[in-house]
Amino acid sequence: MQAITIQNLSKTYETGKEAVKNLSLSLEAGEVFGFLGPNGAGKTTTVKLLTGILTPTSGTCRVFDLDPQTEANRVHAVSGIVTEHAQMYDHLTAMENLMFYASTFGINRSEAKKRSETLLAEFELTDAKDQKLASFSTGMRQRLSLARALIHRPSILFLDEPTSGLDPENAQRVHQMIRKLASEEHIAVFLCTHQLRYAQEVCTRYGLMDEGTLLVTGTLEELRTSTFSGQTLSIRADRLPAGLPFVSCGDSFYTTSIRSEQEIPDLIRTLVAQGVNLYEVSVKKPSLEDIYFALTAKQTEGF
Amino acid sequence: MKRLAIYSIIRKDIRGITVNTRLFASIWIVPIIFTVFFPSIFVFSIHMVPDDPDFIKLLEQFPASLQMESTDLSIIALIANYILPVFFLMIPIMTASIMAASAFVGEKERRTLETLLYCPLTLKEIFHAKVLASFLLSMFVSLSSFLVMLIVLEVEVFFLMGSLLVPGISWLIVMLLIAPAISLIAITLIVLGSAKAKSVEEAQQSAVFLVIPIILLFVGQFSGVLFLGNWVLLGLGILCAGAAFVLLLQSMKHFTYEKLLK
């Protein structure tokens, strides 16, 4: 069964803003789907539509074959949701918060305690378990929110900017946890973020959004192939190779475009035959950031 | 599973009030004034002030069942059975108003509402949990206040007049049927207002300036209703309970998550 199916989903707010335009995509169980785009791209609106918090203007969406519009509570039972606006109670301790949310999912006291302790340990919050949330830092709150979202062992996680406001160390820790959840517990993850570098480390598939429109979906390789016609070969050499299409990038670095890696051995052989001294050879594949900027530039040109 | 979830929301909401000692203390101020201060003033005034012949004539107009062994006792019994029950219609409403007004909008302001909505309960079930939390707290305060008032009154009457007061059967109908039903109506309306409000202040204002005055207008006529007899009282109680039940069932019909979070 597919974790998420979205067909022609649109949402226009009362103000007239078209937050999501004709979105269609699907997500398999165990996939980590990076839903990427700048602020205001429509990522949060999509999460709210998928969790039944917002009503779509047109189109349909289903989460594990449940309709969020008519069965929101059943969607919530299988989902763990972390958004910027979903905070916990400041007057309760970390442990009390987790125990409370566990009980709202019908988990009995002894099981809730065991599960809360395990999650607090996994997110390195055991020492702070009896501290009230009011004294928690942003990073601690964010990790506790993730623990809260996992308390009922969900089948799908909706994470809306889970690392915003976190220092690199904490962000790294959260990403490792997301990877672990998908690979070991086979949880589908719908990760919304505008931090493309982090997304590239975690996700198995991507969807790039801009101004409510889904620009493209696919794996990193698929996005590279569809967006760029080739790769960049970079060399560090003592001089500019004659008769070859290399361009100087300063500091003895030269680059050229190649269509595939098969071209590299011949190029190197030619360079050596010309007596060029080579110190370094590397292939630079377009990063997610490169792909994103290339796509948004195309979009702008289209207008 | 759902019962546990609803129970935990109720417990969390009540705890949210009880841990705030200043707020919890303020909830008890009105009941203490109504159940200790006012009744004591009545008892002492009646005992100290000499019998007024006009008042004795008025008392003679009442049915024989309301006449006691002394004029003082008759007046106190009259106040205890016909005036004080009205206070017990006001106490639960005023107690619950603080908690009920912030039921949804308070969570919205603390940014915990969205998290609560992500639990596997329907909007209606969450609404019922919120109403029940305020209702249970108000009933606890109301019944405790009744117990305190009863002890204070009996002790004062016993030491000043050497006798004990026997509360009328109407007290039973008021405390167990009419007061719970009317406070349930008020709480449902206030929680509904809280779901629509943009801030706690707005919800409190609509509770204090709209819901409570309308309810108290009805409550103000209650002393007269008490004279009509227990069967009329019982009928009125059943009517109020029915109205409260229908209101509770119908109240969240047109609410959506989107409207609630707006």
C-alpha cells in the first residue's frame, strides 16, 4: 500500500493566495521523501492538507488509503507530525509531556513510561526528563517534538522543517535519527525543508516546490539527468591543456563538461600524452542545490 | 482507547488550573463568599435583630410546613431553602468560566492546540473532553462548597439557636440535577466561544458579558420557582438536562480543524 497518494491537489486561502497548485505525487512506505522549496513554496500547506488540518480547494489526497478530510483522526493514529506550530506544554516536564501524548493515543501508563524512557534516551534527553519544558533550549524542544511524534510508533512521519533553529551538531543528530527510522523501522518520512544540503544526506527521493507548483520529482540521479545534460570534470594541472575544451578556474584548476564518466579515461590519456602534469582529477556531480537553482531559473525564464 | 485519551485531556486541563496556585485560589473566592460569608451574615443578623412584627405577619402567610419552632429558625430555614440554592446555580458557572474560556484559545495562544488536534480523537471528542474538564472542576467546587456551607450553617444555628436545620428535598434536585444542567449549558457555550475567539481575553469577555449575564437572568427568577414545589423543580431540571445534552451534541457540528486554528 502506498503511504501517500496526492492527485491534482490545490489549496487557495480565503485571502486569494494559491498555496498549492495542482499537486500530484505518491510516496511508498519506507521512503524518505524530501519535499523541498523556499519559505512560502506550499510545503507546510501540503502537510496540513495531508493531515486533515486544512480542507483542499480541489483534488484528493490519501494517507495509507485514508482520506484526511473525512477520517482525520484515523490519519493521526498512523502519523507522527512535527511542525513549527505544534508545541508542547511548558508547565509539564519532558516525561509528563510524553506520557500525556502517549495517553491521547490510548497507550496505557506502564507502556507509555517504557516508550517515553526509550525515546528520551534515543534523543539524549534522559538527563532533562524531569525538567519543565519552559527551561528547554530550541534544540531540546525540537528533539522532544520528534520523540513525541514517535511515541505511538507511527507508520508515517510528517516533518516540517525539523532542524530549523538547530545548531549543526543537533541537526546532524536529527538527520541520523530520520535515516535510522526509515531503514530500521520502515517508516515513511515526508520531510519538508529548505535546507537542501541536509536533505541530500537524508532523502531517498525528492520533490522540488516553488510558489505552490511541484517542479520535479525523482531520485537525485534522476533529477541530475533530467536537469543537467552532463557532469563537470575538474583537474589540477601545471598548465592549460592545448586543444581541449578546458576552462581555467584559477589556482591551476581547469574544468570541462562531460556527458558521462566513460569520457574520462580518454581525456586523461590525451593530457598525459601532451606532457601535462596532473595533480588532481575529480568529477563534480550537480548537487541538489545546483539542481534546485537551475530549475527555478528555468521557471523564471519561462515567465 | 478513546476513553483513555479523553480522560487524559480532562486530567491535563484540570491539572493546568490546580498547579497555578493563584488561579486555583481565585476560583475558591466566590464560593467561599457565597457559602460561608453570606450565610453567616444572615444567621447572625437574624439572631441579633429583634423580631419585626411585619415580618412575623409575612411568615404567617407561608404554608405551615415552612413554620419552625421559632421565628429565627423559620427565617433561616426560608433563606437556606429558597435563597441559598440560587447561589449554587451561580457558583459552578462562575468557577468554570475561567477554565472554559481558555479551553481552546488558551491552547492556541500557547501553540499547543495543533499538537492536541493531531491526536486520534475527533474534534467533537476533544470538545467534549474540554467541556467535561470544566464541568467536573465546577461540580467539585460546587459540592465542596455545599458541604462547607452545610457544616458552617449547622454549627452556627446549633450554637446560636440550639437546634439543627434539615435541608429540604429541593436541595437534592438543585445540587444533583438543576445546577449541573445549567452549568453544563453555560460551559458548553463558553467553550464554544473559546473555540471561536482569537484571544483568551476575547473569550473571557464574551463569557463574562454575554453568557453569564443571560444565564444569571434566568437564575435570578429561581427563588420563585423553588416555591412552586419539588415536582415542578424536577421537571425543570429534566428540561435543563435535556437542553444541555442536545447543546453538547450539536455544538461542534460545523467546526473544522481549519476554523479552529484560524
